[in-house]
Amino acid sequence: MAIDKLRVAIVGASGYTGAELVRLLTAHPRAEIVALTADRHAGEPLDAVFPHLAGLDLPGLVALDAVGWDGVDLAFCCLPHGATQEVIAGLPDGLKVIDLSADFRLSDPEVYERWYGRPHQAPGLQREAAYGLTELNRAEIAAARLVANPGCYPTAAQLPLVPLLEDGAIEADDIIIDAKSGVTGAGRALNEGMLYAEVGEGVHAYGVAAHRHAPEIEQGLSAAANKPVVVSFTPHLMPMNRGLLATIYVRVSAGYDADGLRRVLATRYDGEPFVRVLAAGATPATRHVRGSNLCLIAVFADRLPGRAILLSATDNLVKGASGQAVQNMNVMFGLAETLGLDQVPTFP
Amino acid sequence: MAIDKLRVAIVGASGYTGAELVRLLTAHPRAEIVALTADRHAGEPLDAVFPHLAGLDLPGLVALDAVGWDGVDLAFCCLPHGATQEVIAGLPDGLKVIDLSADFRLSDPEVYERWYGRPHQAPGLQREAAYGLTELNRAEIAAARLVANPGCYPTAAQLPLVPLLEDGAIEADDIIIDAKSGVTGAGRALNEGMLYAEVGEGVHAYGVAAHRHAPEIEQGLSAAANKPVVVSFTPHLMPMNRGLLATIYVRVSAGYDADGLRRVLATRYDGEPFVRVLAAGATPATRHVRGSNLCLIAVFADRLPGRAILLSATDNLVKGASGQAVQNMNVMFGLAETLGLDQVPTFP
Amino acid sequence: MAIDKLRVAIVGASGYTGAELVRLLTAHPRAEIVALTADRHAGEPLDAVFPHLAGLDLPGLVALDAVGWDGVDLAFCCLPHGATQEVIAGLPDGLKVIDLSADFRLSDPEVYERWYGRPHQAPGLQREAAYGLTELNRAEIAAARLVANPGCYPTAAQLPLVPLLEDGAIEADDIIIDAKSGVTGAGRALNEGMLYAEVGEGVHAYGVAAHRHAPEIEQGLSAAANKPVVVSFTPHLMPMNRGLLATIYVRVSAGYDADGLRRVLATRYDGEPFVRVLAAGATPATRHVRGSNLCLIAVFADRLPGRAILLSATDNLVKGASGQAVQNMNVMFGLAETLGLDQVPTFP
Amino acid sequence: MAIDKLRVAIVGASGYTGAELVRLLTAHPRAEIVALTADRHAGEPLDAVFPHLAGLDLPGLVALDAVGWDGVDLAFCCLPHGATQEVIAGLPDGLKVIDLSADFRLSDPEVYERWYGRPHQAPGLQREAAYGLTELNRAEIAAARLVANPGCYPTAAQLPLVPLLEDGAIEADDIIIDAKSGVTGAGRALNEGMLYAEVGEGVHAYGVAAHRHAPEIEQGLSAAANKPVVVSFTPHLMPMNRGLLATIYVRVSAGYDADGLRRVLATRYDGEPFVRVLAAGATPATRHVRGSNLCLIAVFADRLPGRAILLSATDNLVKGASGQAVQNMNVMFGLAETLGLDQVPTFP
């Protein structure tokens, strides 16, 4: 008897998160890609846009409105933010959707409007969407029709911070997140600042105190702390393709120290296949998770009394985007959560 | 009923080819790693040496002489050249071996001594070893006890050249190979020239007209041409971790042109899972094979009359080393050749 | 008495060659930048476009038609090819011009039209322009009003090849140029293929047998050989900002060998401040010329009988573009040729 | 009349800071290199060790004890820490010395012993040494015989922090320094962790809460605050050759905000040739100071109430090492401070 496969579509397959979904889903024993859309490339095979995906027996690229949705179980939506709201609002009602854009991550319409400069175009869906940080929101994801896949920075930041705030192990009003990301976090759009010569052999901060991932992080941390949380968040662009490292500076609550924080996290993530809390003294590196859905977390005592340093490393295209999306698919359809996600990191 | 698994050992598991074997074999449904050796690291877990390989339920590192060989079906040998001959000579007689060093690639003792400066220490094994360029030597590999896994440059060079020479489509006395490799081709040994600061933001040729992969290439081409072949071979070191591109300049035989060459190769590799001959006009890039066992080949007419340009791209650690070793294991044990080797390239 | 300074304008100052001219000219004791144009950025200071050029007391960016040419001695023209012809035709008659585009490099109108797909728009200037490969064309440059600054590949290729052809030391009909360039050779224009993620950690050939620098190289080699020369020329894109290495495969004429070729070059470039012929066995690296106007040349005997390998390394933005332009300015105005060009290479 | 030149020696010229000194000093109109030492390379020319420094008319490398010190005005000492104390103690009494190692940076013998694990071997010199952070300690440097050139991280951290602490504009007990450095900060010593393949395409923190630059930073900040200061300091290794970015999180004192901090810094560094305080909103990048002695500083209001973010970018080999050493030489000998240091940054 043949095993039934989920029939999935990828909307917006010509960007990096779309390509990474293809890489992961072709290794998934229970999923089958039945449609790939890319309006500007409709009529082309996918390997015209991504030669590394040649030879995979995939459907050709079509325009979004050419997709026949009958029999499609799930759509991954990989469009730029802003455009996504209307697109998803126009999909068939019964279709499950995992959206990799930022459009449904913020649940508060006012916060959305403040950071994105216009009212949300699908406020009903915005309320309905489940936030897809898998380890922290499984039950809601399992029941959801629409999952808002988290941003890469919010994933790396919340995985260590949420359990500590829920536990009361750290203070909520003194959280500083210094994050470093490879260039694919910015997508494939043409932008002078992303040319090789503008990134190679250098590092700089960007969006200082103004990056749109800050409210997303704060939303999750506020829920965890059960009070409004504001964070300091500074992303930096690194001369590398993939990888995200968050270095997080926190004030430890009375009665805790670095070892205590590590225990809280180790307990919380015990048995989790993709989150690893490192032993004392070990330092995570992005190259040690490259290509995998892993998140490595470490805790160090700071030299400043009463403070600790959290380190969190992911591959921004996998756990920070497409890998977590597949993980969410597995949860939504009752599959083993690691299906299609057992890639060993590729190093060097 | 449980499927029987091959029981394999990796001798010299603390280098890059050893680590890459672990990455590939843990995804192999019919192989199980039962021993990992690294004399300098005996007693440590593998993830002390390679943190990216944590969490994989692997045996610890032991000294070579602590391995119990009973029940081991195959040893991959990843030691530096020179040291390897005596080691393999000392392994149990019945054990199958795939050697990733250069020690058994040259079948002529005189050629070996000329290029390595001393007589071979295991001339019997040298005669016996099968050359492991899988697509071109399957029958011999299938029957072999000892397989000499090819070098990264010889793999990328011979895959396009051997069929053309066998066919008589190109001249044998005018072959120029300009090759570009990522740094992992040089292994993990400490060497000032391999420090980041000595490689980053630059390119240079090395071993000009004197690289030890030249006689290995010539051995294969001479057999293909049925006469002694000498090649021009110049490797270059690239500021990247992985990837190997060979740009090969050839003189076309009478009656052939670039399209004819492409047809010869397309026919020869028709149905091969890992070798792809690109359509006219397409250009291979190493980033499009990263992490996979693929070899992409393209043929262009040169502007110089009577000449053509061949391009051949691989991942030097996969098809150029550990991936081809796993492919050879599959052949030696009658398994489907693609088992454990279906990784989609990781791009970006 | 104050030393008179040349008053120079840079037309098209918002690209990499423009920025590099500013870097070099601000260190030039006899030149003063009096105008900088960039139509899209008119009204902005240069450091809005290039923050690394802040603090230099430079004129602001203006539109081309806002430049007052009275008293300007020289214009460097850094516009894209195609656009340049009309612009230069419209400049004041007495103004000296060094053009860094491709527009005036090919002296034969038919060759220009064949490679660029349209007739030249300023054929009179095309005939008049001197080809600015300084070491090989000083007298003509010194007398010229309009100098066509060579392309980066043609500079690296012709410096070793022209003296050898003029001497008859190599055969003219068997020249193969395999070149590797950093990304700045492609300029700052938006182009998906130049995004960091499309270049990092990989290498590929481009424009195989079809690159527009081929006819420029052939023009120079044909003059040197005194007969039509066709070359094989394959450029490759490297994951680095700067640097160009040409590996050139040649057939040696009867009576010559690699040492003989090296002597021809050493004699020809004896006393030249920017061209260095390395001792036998030394290998040039692009990182050893970074930021300088140097060209390093090496000669190796090939293993193929009767052949030799030439290596030529430059910084594509300096000797391959803006540095040679300044060198030409020095020649045109009778200044010491090294003025402003004494930068020691920056390594690492 | 010939201008008198300082006669300088470079002790330990085979490392990156030694090479960078040579690059800078050969452009210095008032300095002449009269001796270069490298015990392991004695008898070789410098360009055997650093090919990019060929053609510069330099003395050959000699062993330290072969240097004739008569007539030498100044020695730059570029040896590894630990070894340096005895070497400097053995130099002639009248010789001025600028030491680029860590050996004389900490003035408190107890602090030195705690961080370096052994008593200082030249405690008299330790007391005597002036700390060479030029902009902040000119008078003492001008009068010193021995200058301890600061570390790269301490330079980038103290330049923004010291004036703010002296002014009372920030709190002294809540300073968090997240720093990112290129690989040359680690020198040229052989170390597996500095191989290209171990650094490329990744980022990681190291020495978390335990790096030896922390006490050096704290020494300077304590003096500025006039009370003991402890800092949180976390360095990260970046896949790039040069450049250092410090992102510093501070609590603002009552009555101050980000604009106020920026004013304090702008006032303090007004007229300084090498320190630039950027306008509000501008973000420094390491690539914009590459090869230059500049330090770019920016101040941003944090979203966390009462906090601000400081950014400080340098080239770790120039302002973070050899450039500042030359600047100190200029101060010690009464020369214009910018002599030899007017390099425009090299971008891209």
C-alpha cells in the first residue's frame, strides 16, 4: 500500500526560502510538491531560476492564479511582506497555509500598523494565525489553519529567552540582543547593500533600535513574562551566506545564576530534537548548524555581577525559516516532527 | 525483519574527509558506523573534534590498534598519504578497504616513487587496488577488496576527459587543465598557507606543473587514449570552503565539434545519477553542487578554431572524496548506488 | 611658490572605479579634484554614496551638465559603456580625457559593431583615442587627448603576452587565457548575479568564449604579432572583492624555454616601477598586490613539451582600472609616472 | 638639507602587525626602517616571509641579538606576549620602545598575574610604561620611553567610553561590549581554529567572560570613572581579514540622552584627525575604515528606556595595532601626528 503524501504548494518559489523548502521537502518521505509559483518566472522550470534544484522531478513555475487548489493540502507562502495579506486572503478557505513572511506574525493590529505604516489588510486572518515557533507553541500550531512562521531573529532570540522569562529566572526589563546574520536573511531582492562588494570583508549594524523583528520578539517575551517587555535589539550583517548568532545579555533573577539558567533551559528542551543546550563552557558556532534545523544554546556567567550571557545559533534559512516551516507542517498534519529534517550539519 | 546493515569503520576520523563520511553515512539506510579512530584524540567523543556531529549516537574515538575488526565489513581509510600504506597492509586480510589517501592511486611503482620520493611500502596491495572513479570503473570496483578513492582534481578532470579520449573525440597531446579548489582539499593539517588571513580575499596558483594529482590524471587518460598522455595541470586555491571547478582546454579531433563532444558525454553518462551533462550554453557553478555527490559538465566551442572548453564542477569533499567513497561502498556491496547520496545541493 | 596642480574632474563618480580614483588622487601631490559628477546623486556629498571617502574636502556631486569646464585640465570618465561615446563627444574640445569604459578601446569600427551590436556613435574619437596600456604605449599616450583605459582582463593578459609576441618567443596561434577576477570588475550596478549570496562560497566561469574583453586582447596581440591573433579567453568570477589572476597557457617558439621567456619579460620590464617579473619558482597571488598598481608576472615551464605557463596578478581596480588611469594621467602631463601610486599592497 | 629621519627597528617583523608597520612606515616621510628581526627567519629577506613587501629597499631579517642598536631611535616590538618582557628589559636603556604586545598594558602587577598566570618579569618597566591610546593619553606618551600600545578591542571600546565616563554621561556599572573582529587580530600563529575552513562562512563568540582584553578595558574605564569598573565583554570571530566593530550597550546618566552623548563625544574629538563621531542616524562599517587609522563612532538611542547604543569601527591592524603605534611614534618624537597615516580607506 502506498503511503499517502501531503500535497503541498510553494507560493513564491523563486526566493531563497522557497528554494530551501524545495531542498527540504524533496527529502521528506510524506510530502510531495504539486505546485510552484513565481509570477515573474511563470512558464519556466524551477532550475532556470535555481540551477542547484535541477533533476528533481518538480512541477514547473506557474503564476499564482494558475494553480488548481483542489487536492492541495498545504501552501507555503514565501512572498515579500505586505503583498502576502491579500494573497492569503484570496486562497481557498479549507487550504492550510504556512506563511513565511512577516505579515501574520504580529497579532496586535495597532502594533502592526505602527511598524509597517499601514493598516493590516486581513485583520481576521491576523487574529486567527498561530505563531509558528514550534517548540513553544505546538498545540496551537497543531490546530491552526494559518501559521505565521517566525522571523529568523525572533526564533533565535525567543528559544532561549521565553523559557527563562516563564520561569522567572531572568529580569524582563533588561534584555539586550546583539544578533549577527548571514546575507540570506535579506532575501534575493536586488539591493545595492547586498552586492558582494558591499558585504564582503566587513561587518556593520543595521536597523539599530528600529528593526521590525523587535516587536515580534517583544510580543513573545511579553506573553512569557506576562507583562509588557521591551528589548534592545541590534542586528548586524555578516559576510557569509547562512547562519545567525544571537548574543543575549540578561540580568539574572535573585536565586539564579548561569548554571540555574542552563538547568531551566535543559529541562525545558529535554527531548527536543532540534534544540540543544550545550554543556557549561561550550560555545555554539553557526557553522556547526549549517544546513540543519538545529538551534544550539549556551549560557555563560557574565563578569558583571548578576548578569548572564546567552548564545543561540541557527541556520537562518532552516530553523530560522524553511526548516521550521516544515517542522510546523509536520505538527499541523500529525506527522513525526523530524520528518524531512534529519540533515546533519554541513561543515566545513 | 531488520535490514542487515554494513558495519563500517572510519580510520582517521578527525579530518574533513572523515567528518564528511560521518555526515553521509548517518543518512545511509544500510550502513552503520561501528568504529572511529583518531590516535591523537583517542578517548574523546567525535563531537569534541567536530561539534557539528554531536547527537548522532556514534562510537567514541579510539586508537587504531584498539579497534576490534571482527564483524567489521569495511574500513574507510582517511589518513594522510605516506602513513597509509603500512596501516592498510596491517589490516585483517578479509576486510574490505576504501582508501581516501593518495597511496594506492598510482598503479605503477616507478611513477609512485618518482612523485613521492620513496619506494611504495606495500607494492602487492598497490597492484591489487582498484581505482575508484565509480562511473568509469564499476566492474573492477565491484570485485575489489581495496579501492583507491580518486583525488578531487582527478575526479573532476577524468569524468569529462576519459569518455572523450576513449571515443577519439579529442586529441590526447594537447590537454590543459586549469583547476580551482576550495580550501578543504588541503585537509585540516596546520599550515601557515591555510590560515584564513592567507587565503581570504585572494587567489593564487600552486604546485604549478608539479602537483601530484598530475600523474594520477595522466594514468587514467593514458588508459583511455591507449597511449601515454601528459597533461598541463595547474591548481588554484580559492577563498571558499568547498567546491572544485576544472576548466579544461582541448583540441577537438577531426569530424567533431563542441556539440559532438557534448553528445559523446551525454551518451556516456545517460542514466548516471551523479553526472550531469548540461545543455548547450549552461555554465556549471560549484555552489550548485555544494554538499552533493554531483558532477556537472559543460562543453563550449572555443573561439580558437578546432578547440573546445570543458567545465566540470564538483564538491571536492563529496564527489571529490567522501561521497564517491560511499558510492564505491555501495558498488562493492551490491547496494543501490545512490543510497545515502541523495542530498540536494545546499544553496546559498 | 605653490606647485601647480592639475585640475581634474571625475565623470561618473558613484561607481567603484570613480571611488578608487578619488582614493588615489587624494594622495597625488600634483592633482586636485575639482568636479565630481553623478547624475542620480546630484546635490549629495560624495560620502553619502561612499562613506569611506568622508572627510576629504572634495566638491559635491553634480549633474554632468552642471560642470564648468573652464580651467579643468582632465576628465576621467567612469560611465558605463555605450553611454560614454556621446558624453565624451560633447565635452569641450581642448579637454583631455581618460575614459575607463570600453567605448574607445577597440579601434576598428567593424569589430566594435560586431561585439557591441550597434555602430559606434563617435567614430572620429574612436580613431583618435590612444590605448592606455601604459608600459606598452607610452609615447602615444603622452601625445593623446583621449586615452582609452584598458579593461582589467586585457591589462593582465597583454602585459606578459605582448613582449613575448613582439620578440617571437611564443606562438601566436595557441594562446589560452584562463582568468579569475574579484567582483568589483563588474561594477556597482544592480544585478542578481552579483548579490553576496550568489557569489560567496563558489566559483564559476562566465561569458565563455564570448566575453567582450577577448577582441580587446586580440587587438593588442595582433599588433604585437603583426598578424591576426585569436585567443581562447575564459573569465571566472571569484568570491572576493578585488584581484585578478590570469593563468595563460602558451606554446613556446623554437629556441626558447621558460627561462628564455622570463628573460624576455625581465628585460622588457627592467626599470618599470609597476611590473615585476618574479624569480623562477615564485608564484604571484592577487593578495600580494591588493590596493597597489603592481602587476606581478611569473613564468613556469609546463609539463607538456614545448609549452609554458604565464601567471599575471593585478588588483583589478588599480592597475586594472583607476591606478592605470592615474598612471596615464602622469604620462599625459609629463609627471613622474609613480606620483600618487606608491601604495604598498595591503595584506592581509 | 636632508630631513633627518627617525631610525627605527621592528622586532618581530614576521607577523601581521610587523608587516603592517612596514607598510605604514615606508609611507612615512620622517622614518626609516634600519633593522628588522625575526629569529626563525634570520638571513632571509622580508619578502620571503611577506611577498607583498617586495621591492621596498628594506634591511634583511636578522636575529634579535644581531641588531646594532647604536643610532637606532625607536624599536617597535611585535613579539607574542609573555616573551616580550625579557626582550624589552634587555634593550639598551636609552632606546625608546613601542610595544605592541599585551605585556605592558596592565599597570597593576596583581591584575597582570591574575590574568596571565605568572608574575610580571619586568615590574619596573611595567610601572614606567605609558598606555598608548593616543587621543586619551598624549602627554604621557610624549614623555615616555616605553609605550604599551593598546589592544585592538580596548582601543575600539575605550575611545567612545572614556570621554562619556569622564563626563559622567553614562553609568559605570552597566557597560556591555559586544565586539566583532576579523581574523588578523589573532596574529599569524598556527592554530587549527584559524584555518580558513574553520572560520569561513560562520561566526562564533570566544573567550566569553574570560578574554584578556577585559582587564585592559576596565583599567582605562576605572581611571575615567574614578572608581572600579567591571565590564561585560564578548568578542566574536568574523569571516574577514581585517576590521573590528564594537557594539556597546550603556545606561545613560540622568539628564543625558543619545544626542547628549553624541555631543560629549563630538566635543571631545573635535579636531582629532582619526576619530570621527558620525551624525545621528549614520552607522559605521568596518569596510569604511579598512587600511586606515580611523575610528568611526556612532550613538543611537536604545528602545530600552534610559539606554543608548554606541558603535565603534576600526581596522584592527591599523588603529587597533600598527597605525596607532606609528601615531604614538609621531607623538613621542614631536612629529605631526598624521605623518605616515593619511591612507584613505580601501573600499571595496
